[in-house]
Amino acid sequence: MKNTLYNQAATHSNSDRPPIWMMRQAGRFLPEYREIRQNHSFLDMMKNPDLATEITLQPIRRFGMDAAIMFSDILVTAEALGSDLDFVEKKGPVIANPIRSMDDIKNLPDVDMKTHAHYVYKTLNNLSSELKNTSTALLGFCGAPFTVASYMIEGGSSPDLRTVKTMMGHEPEILHALLNKLADISIDYLHLQIEAGAEGVQIFDTWAGHLSYLDFQSFSLPYIKKIVDGIKAKHSTPISVYSRYSSNFGPLFETLNIDVLSVDWQCDMAQMRQSLRPDLALQGNLDPLLLLGSRDTIKTRTLAILDSMKGDPGFIFNLGHGVIPQIDPDNVKLVVDLVQSYT
Ligand code: CP3
């Protein structure tokens, strides 16, 4: 195992400065990404291991983050289960055959994640050798069952998950059946990513913040737990969970056998540290849209987070959600430099 700042912080044993990486650090805010994107669709890029390797490394070369997250998407598992997936400009993911009935569930294919996502493991193999003699940690990921199921049911992004909630209120057994399938294939998927070189994995539950406290316990938490327990049965690789608008679920997340909780910008990191089990590493939580602000504002807010977590052995600096395409790369550099020179 490589000794990285990411690994030290994730295992709550970092005595150095905090590591930093950013969700969506590879993407359209980078001119070198847009140049490749001109000639390829997003799906082509993520399914081509040479391109996916190159794009993963772009932000590492430009900014020197302490972790590289493989270039891919959480909807790989949806596609494996037969979702007819496309990424439409200005709209995001669109699924032409959404799940609406128990018959749709019965027709889901049996999936072998080893063959289905072969390009992902090849990308990780490439990255693992590229990063072998560096201090940059390599991260894999998958979507949490609730978030991936939301896309599969809504047929794309939805502001309030109205179709999912209608299903929850009428035929929750359809949703549970889908969540179970997704949890099962996500276990295989993350095992294979770890075996291909991932030194940490993050489970993204971006949409869980739309659930009530009770429904989160019914429709999200048990399926993340199933994945986490499945992975921990074989590997000690650090597991991180991210969720947006859901720091109030902290007391539920901390019951999971996870190593890192990645929180959004609404909560106070120091307060989270006080209220959660002390061996849980925390990742976050600069408001990504603050990167649209002045350099002074960015600096003040970045230092405020650093100061509030100063000396914490289990703190990983990140944004509270992903970098958006409109961000000036120089502002990302400012944050990385501030964190990496912090004493
Ligand atoms: O973080 C990284 O740099 C690694 C790559 C990564 C992408 N998506 C690349 C991507 C990761 C980890 C994701 C996860 C993901 N994908 C999530 C969870 C985290 C989050 O952002 O909430 C979700 C909900 C998705 C689903 C998804 N994929 C959406 C909603 C969109 C459209 C939004 C957008 O920014 O266009 C995508 C497309 C996508 N995924 C792009 C990238 C770089 C843009 C593709 C393009 O070039 O058009």
C-alpha cells in the first residue's frame, strides 16, 4: 500500500497538512478537457481507457491534488442494468427506458460487472502504474443505490424526485427490488475497482438529501450498508460516502462501517467533528459556487475551514459538491495552493 496523505487522513492518522482533492476535478472547467471533448462524446471518453486515464491525470498535472478520482460516471451501474443512457448537452443524463413497474424489474438483465465495466478496470490499471511512484492516491467510486435508482426511475435529473416519491408512496416494493439489485452489483463493481488499483472508494448519494429522516433509513441507508459491509468483508480499503443537503443524517451515516464522511457546505466542519464518532474522517466542505467569487473571498473561506479543522488527523479538504464548468481554473489552483502550504 502506498503511503499517501489521503490514506493517512482516511485512517485518522495524519500528522501533516490535510490532503486536498475536489469532486469533478476533471471536467469542463479545464481547457485541456474541452479540447478532447470537442471530438468525443462523454460516454466515448469514459469508455476509452487511454482517454479516461489522460483526463483523470489532467487536474493532477495542472494543480497537484493529493488524490486522483478515476474519470467515469455513477451511471455505469444503471447502464449495466439495461438503462439506455445518453448525456445531452445542457441537460445531463437522459435514460430513454425508465423503470416504472415490477415487470420492468423482472426484465432487468443478470449482470457480470467484470465484463460490463472492463474499461473501468483497465483505466484503473493504467492509473495505478502512472501514479505508482507518487504520493497521489487513486480513488474509484460508484453511485449509491438510491441516487442511481432515482436516475433510472425519473429518466434523468429531476428537481424534486416526484416520480420516485410517487413510487415510494404507492409501490415501494418496486423501488426496494431495484435498490437491492443495485447494491449487489455495486459490491462486485467496487471489489473489482479495488483489485484493479483503487486505493480508496467513494459512494455518491447525491440525491439522498431529498429524503425525510425516516425514508432515508428505509430507502438509502440499508443499501449503502449492504455495499459497505460487502466491501469490508474482503478489503480494508478506505470507504467514503458523500451526500448533498444531508448533514442532518450524520448520526445515521456514522453507524456505517465507513472511514470517511464527505459533507456538503451547509454544515460546520468543527461541529460535525464534535458530534460524530471520533474515528470517522471528515471530508469537505467549501461551497463550490464560492469559486465564482473574488480571490479574497475564496482565500478567507478556505482558511476558515482549514483553521477550524487545524491539527485534525482525519480531515480531507474538498468542496461540498463538484466543480462546475464556469469556474476559473486559477481559483481552483488558489485553493489547492492554500491547503498545501497551510501550516
Ligand atoms: O469527479 C471527477 O472528476 C470524476 C468523474 C465524475 C463524473 N461524474 C464526471 C462527469 C464523477 C465522480 C461523477 C459522479 C456523478 N455523476 C454524480 C455524483 C456526484 C455529483 O456530481 O453529484 C452524479 C449525480 C452523476 C450524474 C451526472 N453525470 C450528471 C448529473 C451529469 C451532468 C451534469 C454535468 O456536469 O454536465 C453527468 C455528466 C458528467 N459526469 C460530466 C463529467 C465530467 C460532464 C460530461 C460532459 O463533458 O458533458
